Amino acid sequence: MTEDGSYQPLRPAPTIPENSEESPPIDFVQGYLPALGSFVIARATEDPHDPVVLTLVTPGESPAKRWLNAFSRVGTISYGVPDPWVAFVDRKPADRADVGDIYIVRAGKEDARLIARSNTKRDTFYGAPEPRPHKARKQ
């Protein structure tokens, strides 16, 4: 919403030629970072094992910025507890989509810190980002 109370798009829609068979990418708002005034945009994927692409977007024409580039399997994200910290699950060490290692990072930064590491030998992984252990289920 602008200062005068009118709505504006978060970002201009991508231009796709009319005769193109290509579909525009589908992005959705995953969260909001009040410390930056930015939205976290996630690229839609077809499979839970596809890489996760997160982008920070500020309303208007300013360029978007990729975020958490070193983590291609980001799972659950917990924002602003307390602001500007963000906690997230890196699903890389687990076969399941909802568990992994827990990290914290300052909003918009790339230097995430490991808080709780999964233990594959004991089949213990962390989910949410509340640090509670989960045993890997045999399938």
C-alpha cells in the first residue's frame, strides 16, 4: 500500500511473449522481514526434493536479491523471534521434507550459524525450528 492508501503490485509481472509456450515462474510470499522492509519470495517447486530458491524483494522497482544461497533445501522458517533473527531448518542431511539441521541468521544476511546438528547415525533430526528431536521413520 502506498502512502496515499492505494495498492501497488509488489513487483512488476514478468513479460512473456504471447505466442510463448513457456509459463512464467510461480513465486509466492513466504514471509516478511520488518527489519529490512522486505518480503521473502519462494519459487514454487514440483517436488519436495527440488532446490529451494529464496529471494528478498522490496516493493517497487529495486532489484531483488537472492537469499540463503548456500542452502538449497531450506525447510520451515521462523521469522522475527526476536527481530531481526530468523531460524530455519536445512533439510539437506535428511531424506524427509520436514526435518534437518537448525540454523539462525540475521535477516538478509548469508552467514547462517548452525544451532543444532542432525545425527544420522542415531536417526535424529530436528524439525520446525523448535529444537525437538525426531526419529527418522523407516519407509
